[in-house]
Amino acid sequence: MTSPFLRNQDVSSPALASGRNPALAEAVRTLRRRALAAVASGLPDGIRQIAITFESADPLAFLAAQPAGGRSFFRSRDGVSSVAMIGRAAAFPHPDDQAFRRLRTVEPGLTALLSGRFDSEREIGAEWRSFGRAQVLVPAITLRRDADRTTLIATLVGDGASTLEVLRNVEDQESPVDPHVVVPEYTPGFGAGVGVDSSEDAWKSAIDATLAEIGNGSVRKIVLARTRTFRLSETADPCELLLRLGNSEPGTYQFMIESLPGIAFIGASPERLFRRSGRVLESEALAGTRPRGETPEADFAEADALFRSDKDRREHSLVLDRIRERLESVVESIRVARAPRLLRLARVQHLCTPLEATLKSDISDGELLARLHPTPAVCGQPAERARAVIRACEPFDRGLYAGPVGLLGATTEVCVAIRSALVVGRSVTAFAGAGIVAGSDANAEWRETEHKLATIERLVRPA
């Protein structure tokens, strides 16, 4: 069978037709030689980055060719930047960790992967333990594609030993490949199972409990989530699943974090937490959902109903007001769109209001993260009370679902990890949530989560 990685490429290229990418292979060899020379001469500042720019290569395909374990991927929502990361040069617990900030001062172009739990205070479920609580990962090797520019980067920290080992493993393949032919064809097949929280009766009981909390005035909104677990007939390849997910959900952030061989978190999220370049900050309120219609007329009717829905507009306003409130003390100015726009995805459509702000001086990524996560779109308002209710009502650990995932760098871009799934061996567990406010209907919220779960479900159900 033809690998999906190959199907999406121009096989008229001799390099692709043979499965080889000579430019990538030469870049790896050159990078290793330069890294060995840099380590031999010493790293007086404790860090050194070496970069080689070459002809185009596919970062996700490059990642798929590497041995499982310690692979990560992030693609910007506009599709301009895709970053594959292998191994660990260094890791830190928080973006404002002093040692990490020092490295960024020495190497201003340093890029690191951010991943964080939805609720850092909840006990970590066994399935999430390999991911830890929060992490800033400086990858050993990065393959980055920005538009038509592809760069292979080695980051040497300390004695550089971990990065040299990763480079040796990459070079010691028969040949580094443009590995569209390395990943075997993945044929879905499974006996479907449901997550412990996916009983509709249990869902309705949880909705009743949250509506009671809202009714007594302690909280204005609570986002409840549910899961569905699919059992596959063979071990899932996270790169393969992410490729299919990205193809089916264009216009989304796409990410993969692999903690151990056989354990990975993947997703295609529509929701930006924040993007910052210097003092320019972009964020957005994303709340209010309807399914896509099967015909243009039905699609328009669903969108019209969304804009007219008092419940959805109130839910959306709660999210927007919270973001503005949290940013008020750290910005010099803020500009908000006059009205929500429609964000259309393959299965659902949302109300979305973008905003842009000018930050005050010396506002760090860590402070922005603390102020903006979690948004009412995935937690509720007020956040701490909503999280307490979520802990009581959801019989599972969300882990990285609805947490922050993104890249820290000269331009920092962080998404909210929704429309996502945890891959463990032959199991794929999908997550979906719905915002509960006064007037919410349990049956309608169940249907909303069904539409969201379909994003992952259609990847694993046989056609």
C-alpha cells in the first residue's frame, strides 16, 4: 500500500520517488560535524545553536521516520510554520524559570515547546504520568519549515552530549530520508469502547449538578468534558493520526507530544490562547458552537441560529470579558473586534472575537500564561470555583486536554489543546467539552460534544 505520507507529495521528484531527500541527509551530516566541533572547542555560555538552511523537507514526515519516543510537533494555525522536534537538550518547569530565561538571553533565537496540564492541582491520572505536570522542553534537534524556508537546528546545552547522541542516531539510519515511505499504512479497525464519563445518564446528572451551582450564584459558567475511547486493531502511529487529523481539519493548530514510545497526545485545535511578538499580543474569545450543515442552506441556518442564540452569546461574552479583565493591568492598549465572527471548521462552527493589545514593558510569556490559562471557554467563570466543580463532576483527569501547548521563542504562539486525543498503544481517547450556563439543556450539550468527538472518531472508525 502507498503510505499517506507519500500520497500527499509530488512523487515526480526523484528524491521523493526513491524515498530519499539528499538535501536533508547532507544537512544532518553537516550539522553533526559542526556540533562535534563546537563541543570540542567548548560552550563557554552553556548553550550553542547551530543551524543549516536547505531545500524543503516535510517536518512531520521527518518526525515519522525517527524511532518512537521523545518526538514533538507543532504547526501554526495559518500553516506557515511547522516544527518537528526530537530529543531533549534541556527541560524546565516554567517559562519564567531563571535558567531558561538565561539561555534565551544567550540565544535569542531559541525555540522551546510548552505543554501544560489543564489543572495542575489535580492528582495526575496514571495515563498522564509520563507527561509530568508542566514542562518547557528545549529540543535537541529541530526541523523547522517557515513558508518555503527549511532549517535544521541542533541545540547544545551543557556538555552537548544529549544532542550529539540524537544527531548520531539520526545520521546512523541507512540514510536520513524524506520518510514518506517509512511509516506503514495504518488501517483503522476496532471494537469501540466508551470512556467512563460517556454515559448519557451520568452526563445529565453532572449537568444538573453544575446548573445547581450556577443557580446558587457561586459560578456563572462551567465547562464539562467527556471522553470516548476507541480500541484499535493495531498500535496507533501518532504521526499517522496527526497527518490525517490535519488533513481533515485545515486552519487549526496541529500538535503532537510523545512522552514515551507508544504514548502521545495529539490534536488539531482551532483556539488561540495567545500569540506575542515583542510587545504585540493577539488573543481571542472562542465560545458558542453549532454543527456544520450538510448543505449550504443547512449550514447557513446553523450559523444564523448560533448568532441568534442568547445562551451562546452570553457564553461568548463571558469568555471575552474575562480575557479583557485579565489583560487590563499588563497592556497599554487593547483593541477588540466590534462583533463576533464565524470560525468554520470541518464538523463545527464557533463564535470568535479576536483582540489585539500592546503590552507594557517586561511582560513575560510566563505571566501571560498565568493570566490567560484557563480561559472560560474550557473552564468557566470564576475559574477556581469552576475547576473545583469540574474535579467533583468529571471522573477522569483531563491531563493536557484543554491545557496550553505551543512554541516559546522570538514569536511565541500558544494554543488551547482542544479537539485532541491521548494515544496509548492501541487505544485512542478523545476529549470534548461544552460550556454550561443558566439555561443550558443537557441533551443539546450532549449533541454538541458528539459533534466535537467526531473530529477524532472519524480518524479511527472504518469508512
